[in-house]
Amino acid sequence: MILQDVIQVKNKMAMSDLSALARSVMLYLIDRTNKARECFPAVPTIAEGCYISERTVQRKLKELVEKGFIKKIEQFRKNNSQ
């Protein structure tokens, strides 16, 4: 994510009615975004990084999706055992 995009997202957050915890999760995601504007941290990883429960992370991710801040893409690990 380029700096200008980060500034735009933070300005959008400031003007929104996001909860404080959703803002915290969003900032966590911004810090872990790659140049392609993607990040794929697991819910437990976000919970640990934000000092909140996994269930709260799930609710806040849903809030961020509903308000258009993020787009959720399901990621599945390939099973190496066959």
C-alpha cells in the first residue's frame, strides 16, 4: 500500500462511525499490507496483535467488510498429506 493510499484510508476512518476496536484492527491490517495491497493474517494472529479475542476480531472484520474498508478473500492451506 503506498503512502497516499494509507492517508486516504486513515482519513476515511476518521470520518466514519467505525468502532474503536474496528479502527484498531484496520490499523493492524494496514501495517501488514504488502505492495499489492493484500494481507492475510490469521484471526488468532490479529487477536494477539490487537490484544482482543478472536471472536471480537471476527466481528470487527465483518464491520470493516460491511462498511467497505476491506474485501475479504478466503485463503485455504493446501493439504500436503495425501
